[in-house]
Amino acid sequence: MNIRVLVVDDSVVFRRIVSDALAGVPGVEVVGTASNGRLALARMAVLQPDLVTLDIEMPEMGGIQVLEAMAAAGSHAGAIVLSSLTLRGGETTVRALELGAFDFLTKPENSDGEANLNHLRLRLLPMIRAFERRREIREILRGETHPAPARPFPPPPERPRRTGPPLVLIGVSTGGPGALARLVPALPGDLGAPVFIVQHMPAMFTQPLAVSLDAKSAIRVKEAEDGELARANVAYLAPGGRQMKLAAGPKGEILLRITDDPPENGCRPAVDYLFRSAALHFPGRSVAVILTGMGSDGSDGLRLLKRGGCFSIAQDEASCVVFGMPKEAIEAGVVDTVAPLEMIGAAIVRSVREARA
């Protein structure tokens, strides 16, 4: 069955480009377009699309208001938001993702229309396929009359003797802002460990995400800065478009380094890049978490962390937006516990406190 898509943008040029890009994706049918949020809601009621591509900034009613209305109406349609690569665009995109948008795209700025079309088609194809998979999983789960009860966590496995206090590593991609908005506020202000987060995002998007998470959380959340020493009960978010790694300070402290090293797994920041540095400089001290996301970033880094001794957690398929990164780590045999998102905060706290005991 084709995925039915409604294209919403106040620019007639972008409506055409997005529609043409989607027309080249097998299994996708563009069922209509709309030039603002009010028209979009009216056409959604009639056309019943499975997915909406949604411009964030529009006259009369913007993308945020559309998402709020969709949530209030209990709409099952997914949304991919299109945003400008600006601070304002980053702030509204983070809000859209927290409201449940499936993913986001930055609007191409090339003057060549054909290049813009190819860029969008290349980016949209994996998103569409991931959305198809999520829809299949949700339909299966809706058909379960007696969902499986949550299982208690097994005790952390035996690990080599620690060489210092624990630290928490989190890697996440598609669906990350929404997942982090639930996970990070679940961590107590006296967690007793620093937290390092890699969320796949470009520049201009991670600072608004850090501000949003900080406002919700008991621990402090900030965008990481090069050369700062990590402190317990603070979460450091890798800056968009750059790499974040850990190094040993002059007294053995955790020193953050922000670099322009090349992308890994097509990503900058990359989870493997962070995990590898923790495995090298602070073996046996990590609680490592892989959350929702496309691809396999994080699995290789987890292999190295496990050699030195770490406790690893992966988000389960039912609570993931995209079960890609967790699935790869699970199949690689480097995950100790698979858990729904709402239980991961408690698992982190438990492991940190057992390590400090």
C-alpha cells in the first residue's frame, strides 16, 4: 500500500520541488498540497494522508501550530518538517520534534533547482523507508490485546575493577529530541556522573535543544565547549556539525575536546567517535546508551567500550521512532539490557549508583 503524502509549504517553488522529489520515491503517492497550516488541516481531514511534509514558518498558521492541532485531534499521520538553517529555524525545529514530528530536513539553498530536487530525494528516501517500518510496528502493536509486561532489569554483569567514577554516554539520531525530552528529565539532580550526548544534528540545532532540555531537567544541560572539564550532574550535548571526544585532563579529569575531524558513518557528530574516546581514556567507567536512530552509529564504539568493561543499554523497538542504531548494537552482541524508553532513566541511575557503591 502506498504512503499517502500531503505537501505543505507557503512557497509554490518548494511545494513543487518536494512533490517532484516524492514522486520519484517508489511506494509514495502525493495526494495534495497546501500553502498554509489552516489549509493543511482542512485537507488532512478530507485526504487522510499517512505523512505530511510540513514547512515550519508559514503565514496564518505555522508548522508548530499544525503539529499541536494534530496532537489534540489524535491524528496518526506522521510529519517531516522542513526548516531553514538558522537559529530561529533550529529553535522551532527542536520544538516540532519534541511535539512528535518524525524527522526534519533543512531546506536546500542551492540556486540550481535540479540539485535541490536531488538533495531532497536523497534525504527523503531513507526517511520514508524508516517511516514505513515504524508504521508496520505500530500496526502490529495496536493489534496486540495483551502487550508483554515490562521485564525487570538483570543485574549489571561483572566488570573489571574501575579506575575512577562512572560516566554516562548517550547516542541517538532520528527521534532523538523527543526521546531525550523524556529521558534526560528522568535523571535526578544528584545523579553523581557527567552525561555526554551525541545527537545527530547540524549546526544551529543543538544549542536550542540543549536549552530546551535544560529547562525540563534537574541536571544541567548545555552544549559542550572545547577545553572544558566535565562535572558530575551536568549533561554535555555535542555541538551540531562537529565531533566531541573525551580526553584525560592533567589530574585525570575528563576534558572535552570539540573538533572538526571528518564525519564517521556519514555523521558529525558521531556516536562512535565519542564512545571510542571514552574506551581509550576511561576504560571500565561507562554506562553507554543507544537510543532511537537510523543506521549503525555507536555499535563499533560499544565493542571497544565492552572490552574495557561497561554496562550498555539499548532502547527497545516498540518505543523507538526508528529501530536502527539499537538493532545493530543488539545484533552485534554488545548490549546488556534492552528496555523501553520510560525505563532507561531508572536503569542509568541504578548502574551509576552501583558503580559508586
